[in-house]
Amino acid sequence: MEIHIAKAGDLLLQVPLTYRDRPLAGTEDGLIVEMEHSVLGTRWVYDGLGNPLLITMFAAVSMTGQGEALGMVDDDGRWVIVPANVRIQGGGWSKERIPIDGFAMEEDEGEFVTFRNDRFEMIVRRHLHFGTRPEIGLSATWEGQTTPVILAEVVDRA
């Protein structure tokens, strides 16, 4: 799973991708490319917003106050943390147990995609905008960009 932030003209885009070792049944419309990895072999690259596992992970990070994953490389037999140039912040939640699974896609408006489970609505943005970090959600900043871009917002429908 990877999420890229890319600029195309005046647009700032979020591009979630998932890599699979075999085609994912029922998601043919989300296939972006079949590629060859130098070590892992053939990989199928999908629009991540069609992959239920990525959506569950997106919800988990958005709702639990997590940040970006650590980047690590093997440097001559020793694992070294590579500093990230993008800072990701989740909105956090109380100590209450919350459902982060069961999200189903309800709408794909192109600029954003809405997912719902039995309690929450999660809006994941493809076209990013700057704003105030959501109370529950996911935002990103990077060097020279201190105003957050909003990646996802979560609303409690209870």
C-alpha cells in the first residue's frame, strides 16, 4: 500500500495504490497497470480506494491519531530509519473501541470518494485542498507547506 501526493498543473492529487502478487478478483476496473518488480516479480497495481484492506487501514490511521509509517532501509545489514519528508497526522479518538472495518463505497464523485460503515462516514479526497486539520480525519504537511492538506475526514453518524 502506498499513497502518493502529486501535483498536476494546478491540482494537488492524492493517489492511493495497492500492489498485489496476483489479480484481485472483482476489481478489474481499478487495475492501473501490471508491472515487473526487480525482486518480487509480476505485480498488479490497483487504485487503492477499491481495495477493502487499504480502506480499513485508512480508517484506522484517520481515527486513531496515528501518523505516517516509518521508512526503513537495510544499510549493509543494519536497519536504518529514513526520515519522511511528508508528515501525516490522524485525528484521533477517545479510548472507546470503534469500528474501523465494514466500510463500503457509497459514492465516487471523482474529486472525493465517500465510504460508510454502520456508524461512520469517511470522505477520502482525490483532489486535495488546504484547510484546518479535521477533528477526526487525516491531514498532511511537508517542508515549506505548514497549512495542512486534508486527505480524509470522518463523521460519526451515531
